[in-house]
Amino acid sequence: MIYRYRAADKNGKITEGNYEADNLNQVLSFLASSGLRPISAQPLKKISGGFHLFKRGINLSDKVFLTKYLSLMLKVGTDLLAAIDILIADFDKPAVKDFLFEVRDNLNKGNPFYSTFAKYPKIFDNVFVSLIKAGEESGRLEQTFRDLSSSLEKEAALRGQIKSALTYPLILLVLAFTVLIFLVTFALPKIANVFLSTGINPPLFSRVVFSVGLFLGNNLGIILPILFGGIAFIAIFFTQTLIGKKIFNQVSSNLPVVKNLYREIAVQRFAATLSSLVSAGLPIIPALQITADAVGNYQFKAALLRIANEGLSKGLTIGDAFKREKIFPNVVSNLIAISEKAGHLEEVLATLSDFYAGNIDASVKTLVSFLEPIMLLGMGIMVAIIALSIIVPIYQMTASI
């Protein structure tokens, strides 16, 4: 269990920190042996799964801030412990502050810097940890943090472009659902009851629509929880389970329009990740194995593992090993082969990453331009069906009068 403590030294200076102990007595003994007078000591709150609360509170923006400012402070000659102390003083977000306390405590215990990041794989992935480990071992932490900051900023910009492009279709979807709920809950049942109570026998098409509307309106309290629960289950299944991820990967790889976008995202992640790892000084085979886990596409993951384990480990050149895997575009394989001979692999990969980031933006816009008319057409058909089911009986009734 990790305890957060506040204590004062013999001069009255207040200090804060985290300490891992089995109980409060161990924390007090540690403070006494350090010449500190305890003011408070409390265990960090935990949530289900045994994870501390702050582990879920560090987002992409926080990681960009951390890497950028650590790079700047190391660049001007600040030592690592002093840089961490400055960040602790400047950061107001409890999640990041708690994490930085743990980093400082581990450094004071003589543990490697990367080890604290490695404890939280859901926040700091294998690529992030491997880069910090390589930078720490090679004495290039400042350069590593600068590269990490740049790659995280590009990732944030790419996510922002995708979210921005998908905002309008999402608004359309919400509006369509809201209109449907309104019609089914308020308008359609009242109109259907009017026709049914007057003894008018509407056509079969209208009776079917009225029956569906009345059923949905009468059972909305049951249907909505089931619907939202089903959506939540599907989202969790496809994002959190191994079999769900594989099914999603297979479907996404074969859908028209989407498959090109999905492939470009995988290539961009591959190029950006491998470029960072090679620049940090990792050997090519471990770098490819780490990249395989980060690429997010099972077909590309399998291809990268084959390149590392069945190609390079058996003496093939990087270019030849990539050319054997047809899933990679020819331009990627050819450029990798050329860059290997020229000795500029990481630079070419970085260029490929930027190129595919631009392609992804264009592909997302194409996908959105494809989705928007389909969603508008769907809304129009839905409203038209309900309108016709009402208009036709009214026309019949008017004609009979």
C-alpha cells in the first residue's frame, strides 16, 4: 500500500511524498529514521481491480506536458530529481502530482527512472517505457523526452482531426435518435389511438407502423435500458476483449472505404513508433517486436513479428524482410530498403509517418462525406415512413367524406 505523507524537518520545512509500506507504523518509522516529524499520513484511495485512483487520471495532454517540460529542464542542465520537484510544485492535477511523488520516491530509493512508468501499462505503453529505458541507459533522456513530446503532440493532433471530422455525423445520429424517440413516444401513439378509436380501418402499411409505434411507446422504459445496455456491451466487447478486438480488426479490414483508413492508421503508427525506437538506440529486432504490440492491427502485428523473428533473426536484410510481407505498401518496403543502405532508416520512417498522417486526414474526410448523405437519407426515410402512415389514412378518411 502507498501512503501519502506530510512531514516537517528540524528546521520546520514542510515536505510531501509517497511511501510504500504494509501499515502506518512502517511509514512513521521511515519518517523518524529520516529525521522528519510526521504531520499526516494517509493511504491513497483504491478502486476496484486494485488500481490506485490516480492511475486512471493521466491523459494524453498530461503526457505531452510531462515530456515537454522534462525535456526543457534537462536541456538547461537541471538534474532529474530537481526537475521532478519543480513539476510537483507546478502541477495542480492530483493524478499527475501523485504519480510524480511516486517517481521521486523511487528515484530516492535508487530504482531506475523508467520503473515507475512501467508499473502503469494502461497509461504508459510498452513503447513509452522502452524509449525512457533506452534514453536512461544511453544518457540521452533529454533527447528521448523531446522525441516523445513531438510524437505525442502529433498523436494528439491526429486524434483531434479525426474527432473534429466525426463530430457532425455524430450530431446527426443523436438528432435522428432524438426525433425517433419523440415521434414514437408522443406523436405516433396519440395519432394511432385517434384512428383506432374512430373505427377507421387504415391500410396494412399504416397498421404495422401504428402497432410498432404503440409497442415502442408503451415499453419505452424497458426498451431504452436494454438498448443502451446493448450498446455498452458491444463497445466493451470490441474494445476490451481479445476476441472482440480480432473480430473488429477483421471487419474493419474488409469494409469498403473504412479498410483503407484502417490500413493507413496502422502504417502511420508503425512508422512513427519504429522511428522513435530506432532513434532512441534500440536494436532493430526488439524495436520491431515492441512496434508490433503498438501498431493496433493484428495483421500488421503478425507481419512485423515474422519480419523480426523469421526474417532478420535468420540473416535477411530489413528491406528483403519487409518485401516478403505483402501487407505493407510497396512504397513503404522500397523506402525502407533504400534507407537501410543509406543508413537513414529513422529519418525515412519519420517522413513516412508524416505522409500517412496527412493521408489519414484526407481519408477521414472522405469517410465523413460518405456517411453524411447516408445518415441524412436514413433520417428522411424514417420520417417519411411515419408521415405516410399518418397521411394515407387521413386521405382515405377525407375521400370517404
